[in-house]
Amino acid sequence: MPNPFVIGSGPPGTNYTVMKRAFDEGWGAVIAKTVSLDAAKVINVTPRYARLRAGANGSAKGQIIGWENIELISDRPLETMLKEFKQLKEEYPDRILIASIMEEYDKAAWEELIDRVEQTGIDAIEINFSCPHGMPERKMGAAVGQDCVLLEEVCGWINAKATVPVWAKMTPNITDITQPARVALTSGCEGISAINTIMSVMGINLDTLRPEPCVEGYSTPGGYSSKAVHPIALAKVMNIAKMIKSEFGDKDFSLSAIGGVEEGGDAAEFILLGADTVQVCTGVMMHGYGLVKKLCADLKDFMKAHNFSSIEDFRGTSLQYFTTHTELVQRQQEAIQQRKATRKGLKSDKDWTGDGFVKESESMVSN
């Protein structure tokens, strides 16, 4: 990859035209919108997005900080998507194209889907274990990612069949995200992607009393993304990175971070917490494919300011500064004691100096 920025699975990777645009603009990799064997079962509605703006009562002039979607996976025929994957790899053989896939709880279906996407020449597969809405009754998306027993079984099917690297995409709609991440890695996955969107209700229109996004007067909970989820994503990625480091330290697993990236500094934070790559989806929907140029420039400026010559120079650097609240209390008490000891002043008359005489006197005053 020419840079660590990846188009996250969703509308920005929904067809050949937009994925080509992403490569032309300079994105490091593209993850296509999630596909399954039978697109006929996928029926989207419009409108399917709702935005949250900063400012009083979500003023239309306020900055967009949150984005909800009730969009399903790709509604295009699998054969069409496969032809476009193949065409992209033929035209961009040196660029990274990743297929996102999701299926029902059916071993044969998973095996068929993996076989068919691999035949197009894609470089890796991201498994959608994390879509928070849509068809949980068919044991798809987050319904698998929230059930570690089910996840282990399905990961076993997938990794027995796949011949390219596999990333498992994690849902944040779970108490401890390290549990499914651990299961995915021990079951053969080469990497983890986190986070997918957060289950949400964007709001209620106080004039109509109807929820947003409103479809024929009704709505359904959807996935929350954009800037407002960034702090939550940072915490989830940090937890996964610490788990990988402590439990799989000698293995070369990949961590791809997702959540509210609109500036290079957002990406730098994820990398400082241990991410190898950073995915952007909603940011592209809001700012366009040219956003990658700003992301790269911002990240280079950050690296220059700290004299970092490569991503690896600072990847995971900030993980060491996270600890427990109990240790925070202990560290603060020790620091206070140290400051008190320093305030006691000079130990001997020989330590007095002319230049620092006033400060040295002050250091020994008790009130």
C-alpha cells in the first residue's frame, strides 16, 4: 500500500466506477461494499441516512458530527460485483482490493462465496461480523460477532477455505470487544478490523413526532458513524491492540482501525494505539474521494513534527500510557510525595547559590 488509508466497506466501494475513482485519487486500498450470494434478498429503502449536527437542536447550520444509516449490504447481483472486482484487479494489479463478505449460518454458502470472490484475484477478504442492523434473524452480521461460540464455528469454516488473508470486522455493540477479536484470531484470521457502526436512533422530529431517518412515517434503529464515534472507536481499538500485544505478541496480526476519521490527526491517534491501517467510509461520503490527499498531508506533517520517518516508528507508542484507575491513584500519590520532598528545600548550607537565592528561600517557606 502507498499509504495506510483504506476505503471502508460501504457506499464508497459500491461499484466499479467509485472504486476506480478511489484508486485514481490515491487511496492505499479499497474494501468493497459487503456482498452475499443472493442479492435479491437485499432491499434498501430511501431515505436511509440521518445526520446529527453540532449546535442548538441540531441546527441545519451546525457541523455534522454524527451520521446514522439503515442501509443494507450490496443489492447488486453477485455476478456483477465479481466481474467488477476482476476488472479492477486487471486495471490496477499493484493496488489492494479487499472483498467484504457476509452470509447466513450455512457452511456451504460461506465456502461458495469465498471461492467465487477469490477467483476474481482480490487480495484479501474482510468478514462482516458486525453490521448492526438488517437481518440478524438469519444469523448475519453482528448476530455472529456478538456470539463467540457461533463466531468460532463460522471462522473455522472460513479460514479452512480461504487462501488469502482474512480480516474479521468487529462490532462495538458488545460489552468486551476483545472476546470476539481473540476468538477470530485464534480461529485463523490474519487480522481484525474495528469498529463497525454503533446501534443508534438518530432522533425524533419534534414537529412530526416521527423518528429519523423517516420512511413512510416509520424508522428502525441503525448504525451510527462520523466524528462523534471517534472516542469510542479509539477505546475499542486500544483494547484490541493491548490484547493482541499481550496474548499474541510474537505473531504478525494486522489491525485496521475505523471510526470518525476526517483528518490526518484522527488517523495518527489510531496508529499510536497500534493500528496498521485506517479505514474511512462516512468521511468519504461527506468530503469526497479527494479527502485522501489531506489525510496523507496531515499525517506527514505529524510525522515530520515528531521526526518519525515511517509508520512503524510510532505505531503503538501510546499504548504504554494506559493503565488501571488503581495505578493512576498510586502514581499520583507517589508524584505528590516527590513534589513535597522537593519542596523541603536545600539539604545543606553549601547548596545556596547567588542566582537562585530567592527561589531557594521560597522553597523552604511553609505558608
